[in-house]
Amino acid sequence: MIVERNAPLQPHNSFGIVARAQQMVRIESEDDVHAVLADARWQGVPKFVLGGGSNIVLTGDVKALVLKVEIRGRRLVEETPRAWIVEAGAGEVWHDTVRWLLAQGWPGLENMALIPGTVGGAPVQNIGAYGVELQDRFESLDGIDLATGRPFTLDAAQCAFGYRDSVFKHVAAGPNDFGLAGRALITRVRLRLPRPWKPELGYLDLARRMAETGIAEPTPMQIFDWVCAIRSAKLPDWRVLGNAGSFFKNPTVTPEQCADIIARDPKIVHYPMPDGTVKLAAGWLIDACGWKGKSVGNAGVYEKQALVLVNRGGRAHPATGGEVMTLAKAIQTSVYERFGIRLEPEPVVV
């Protein structure tokens, strides 16, 4: 186990923000976690779990002990007439895992291609795209409680998945509460890929691809390629233009609230939800407030998609976490003043 001191974190966050970890340990196995927890130097020291860094905004150096999760490995656990159960180490790159599964003949995640980050970060955020969310393909996960050192396994119900939400984003309010924010390190994730495979083609962008190509029954690989092309056209490559993906969650409102907004802004993009609420497109709200293309210092709103905040300064002169959050708060204020809606950020602010 190697401890890196004053470790640069710019290579480990997709925004490309400059920050340092006072101490960082690379976690390549469960044994590494137990070694850290048994080390007297770190008893009582706060710990920060870092995966792909695709969903964080660093606002300064990290004083907590950074546990950089790099646990690898992928395998088929079980094959039944109804599903393939596959397992991946938390440090595996999510997109590479999706592509690997398709190459093995195990489809089901193609709609979530090109989502940045690691497998271990996927259940924390309950990632999703183009009609499929992680909870739709989730079997279970393994992790270690950093407070007690005890290993645990959780199923979907225990993960308490919600829209870009899970038990890993909530702090325990009492001794009987199961919030795991700040105390869990996910080591392995198992996914359930249904058989027989059925394509998920409900999104307009995918319907357009079907019409353009004349392909009425696309294969999993064709859907994978379509999703990659659609995302690449809409969202910047974080390796070229630093960003953390969609910066704000799409808010949900009551039908009455939606009707009131439509009366004032008939063109607002909205989607009725199964539970009776209405989801609004946060990107549309931000664009309607005139933010597309605007900047605060080297932090800016992406010209092609107002939902994405970007690092205009590149790696050489990067935006600071302060600039990113100043821009985000200004956007939140203007959206609330015009629409009466509070936008909630998706990334974790550190």
C-alpha cells in the first residue's frame, strides 16, 4: 500500500480543477481498504472516496484521506434463461464495461453508453440515460463500512434508488437510519441483464435515428453506436473541455405548477411522469434565462447544452471550483426568480 502525499487531483476530476490531496491511497483490493482502516495513523481521520471524479467539483485542497478506488475485474456470475448476472470491480470504467459486455454478447446497458465515471460510482448516482437507469439493471453490490470496517452487500431496495439518488448520498440521521454518505466504499457491483433482450427506444433522439437509418429493429450494438453519436454531438468530451456532465437535475413539479409555467412560457420542455408529477428540462430553463454561452471567470455554460458547465481555461489555466460554484449559484438564482423553481446540482461539491 503506497501513500501519496500532496497528490495532485487535477488528473482525477473531469472538470480539470486544480487541487491536491494531503494524502491519497490507491485502493486496488478489499485488503487495501482493511489495511487503511487498521493503520493507527488514520484512526479517526476523515476519509474521501474517489472514483472517476466525473461527478465532483473541488473547491479547494482535500484534507481528508483520499481513497482512490481502482479495483478491477469483470466476470459472468450466473446465466439463467431470464438474465445474465455480471460483476465488475468498482474501479472499472463504466463505458468500457458497457462495451465489453456487448462484445461478450450480454446486452442491456447500451442506452447508458459513454456516461463518464466508474462502475462504483454508478449506483451512488443511480446513473441513467435514454430511458434506462442503473436501478433497472441492478442486482446487488459489495462494499465496506469505513466506520466499522465491516463488509456489506446491498440489493436494489437497500440502495434506496431515486432519480440520481441513493442511500450513498444521504447521511444517517440517527442510530437506526441507514444513510451511508461519507462512510461506504463500494468494491464490486453486480448487474442483471434481462433475457430475452428488448430494445429501449422510447426517446425521441433514438426514434429519429431509426427514421434516418431506416432500421426498424436495431441491434444492441447499433443502439450503442447511436447513443455514443448522440451524446458526442450534445455533450463535450471532458478530456478536451473539462466538465462534470449534466450539472443540474431536471426538476419535477405538480401538474398545477406546470400548467402555471406553460401559461407564461408555452414552449417549456416537460415530460409527464408515471407518478403524476411533471419533469421539466433544466437545460431549457437555464437557456430561457439567457445563460447559454455565458461565463464567470474560466467557468462557462456550454454553447450547445445549457445544462453543462465547462472549464474554458483548459488544463493550463483551469476554472477554479469557486468560479464554477459562483456560476452555478447565479444560474439557480435567475431560474428561481423567473420560474419559482430551485435547481439542484448533480455533482458533489467538495
